[in-house]
Amino acid sequence: MVVRPHYLDLLKTYRDVPLVKILAGIRRCGKSTILEMLRDDLIKSGVPDDRIIRMCYTSEEFDDGMTDKDMYNGIREKMTDGGRYYLLLDEVQEIIGWEKAVNSLLENADTDIYVTGSNSRLMSSEISTYLTGRYLSIPVFPLSFAEYMEFKKSSARTTKELLNEYIRMGGFPVVALSNFDEGTAYQIVEGIYHSVITSDITKRHNITNFDLFNRVVKYVVENVGKTFSANAIVKFLKSEGRSLSVESVYNYLEWLEKAFVIYRCQRYDLQGKSVLKTQEKFYLADASLKYCMMGFNPKSVSAMLENIVYFELRRKGYKVYIGKNETKEIDFVAVRRDERIYVQVCRNLPEESDREVANLLEIKDHYPKYVVTLDDLAAGNINGVKIVHLADFLLAEDY
């Protein structure tokens, strides 16, 4: 098992804090392994094995008819005497009303509770009802490049070779753990995608016209890193002779978000200092999701570089927006407490550098500004704008 210290350190920070720790992310991004890491760390720190209760609620592990009361009673039966228990509850969203069971365990027993999940039931309004102010959500993403390199540390390949592989193969741990060829890797990712779409979206929301839903998904995938609206999707479908309401498009996008397939990035007006509600961008949980559907195309790499940088900023705890500076667009405005950085992403320099740097120089403040590129010769500083290779940006501990 390859340890992912970012998540382990985060969970250590919140150990024994009286909040339910919710690890949420797309299927197969490594949540269950993180719980296993946590279990090993608890034992290493002196917690007896019989004080750790690990439960998995996948459909293979339990009867579909399990209720929140069954869940509660099943856990209480394992708590044979007094004292603190550590509850590691995997894929809890499969239990309708799991929030009630977890809330009762938080209130009526000496527990430290960690749960994982990968779909909309995990983020439903019931959490607010039963766990108001009593939970902490920790987003879990597929592997960062630094984690990917750790998975591949026995390889003799260079950082550049591994970066190129990471861009093409993505960061699902199940792919990174082996040396699959590209076709096999995309086949595995396609299986993950279909399990998400089938189990977490189409069945749950009774989607009858799967072909139309799939076309909307394909449109979003084709337009990663571009601004578009629900109206634009409706018009596009109409041009193909298909009919779908704006409301249905909104629903489809929301369901994809709640299954952690896509992440919404809003625009931020740097002049008016406000978040805009139109022309958002969406990014895929992992670049390989695009390639498994549409094949790898070197021409599509630029948009996916943005995708990779977006999630690196999210992993480092930033809230990430698209910047609007009058008529100019900044790829990312990343905000963390009182810190802020501006980031432009481009594949090659110097042909793109003038525009990218000029857009950043028009921002009249003193926060750090970066152009992140795949250009091997890029490095340096242009009037205060730092030019950074993608590998260095991804491997930096902070900015």
C-alpha cells in the first residue's frame, strides 16, 4: 500500500475532534485505501485493534434493505464495552438515512467517526438536518503528480517521462499501481466511469433517455476548460435534431457534480470583486475520463493541462475561480484565507507568452503571478511574472 501523506496528515489534524470526517470523491479515487492507511496509523499510535471498527457498505457487503437502524445496531453490537471507539465507515451513502445513524453514534457513544462516499446521497440536504455544524468534508481526488511519482518510484523513468505518462494516463490509483498500456488503462477508467454513471446517476435519478444524457456528458467532456452555459448545450442539441430543456441540462450537470465526475469553476470579476453566476467552466475529476471516451489526442492536451493545474490548486486548499479582468480572462484566481495567486496555463512558449504575461501584468496588485507551461526551456521571470514548468509547479510544496 502506497501511503498518501496529504490525506493522512489532514486526518491526523482532526483526530479526536468531535466532528464526523467525511471523505468524498469519485469512485476508485482511493478513499477506502485512505481509511486503511488511517487504521494502520491509529494502531501505530497505540490504539488497540479492537477499538477500531471498520465497516464497508457496498452492495456486495450487505443486504440492499439495510436501514439506518440496522446500521446503528450493527455498529453498537461491536462496541462491547466503554471507552473510545474509532469508526471507519466506507461507502455510507448506500444506506438511506445513514446520517441519522452516524449522528446517534456521535451523540450516544464515545466515538471518533470517519466516513467515505462517492455520490449525491453523501452530500444531500439530510446532512444539514442531522449533522449541522458537526461534520467536516474532505474532498478526495485521484493522485496528484507527486503521489503518482511515489507510486512509480521503482521505475527508472525520468520526471519528464512520468509527467508525460501522468498527463496521458491520469491519476486513478488502480491504473498507477500497474504498468498498463494505454488501451488497457482507458478500458479500466471507462469501467469506473460506467459504474458511476449507472449506479450513481442513471438508476438513482431514473434517467430514461440515456442516449440524450450521454450526449450532454460528451458535450461537457469536449468542452473542458471552456466557458459555456446550459443554453449553449440546448442550442447544440437542437442543431443535432435533439430536444432537451434548460432545466434538464441543469439537472444533468448537478448530478454529474454530485457524483464527483465534474467540478464547477465559477468566474470572479476582478474589477467588481464578485463571483459571477454565468459562463462557468467545468473540469473532469481526472483527465483519463476524457481520453477513455474520446481517445487521446495531442491537440486536446492544452485544455487538460488546465484541468491538472485546477486540481493541484484545489489539493493545496485554494478556492479556485476563473478570473475576469474587464475583457481579459485569467485562467485561475486561487484564494486561500488572505493569500491569492494568479495562474495562466499554456502548452508552449514563447509564442503564447506575450499574451499570457500581458494579461497578468494588467492586474494591478502585488499577489504572485505565474505562467505554467510544458515548455522545457521555460523558467524565469518577466516583469515579476514567474514562468514555471508544469512539473515544478505540480511538485512545489506551496507557492
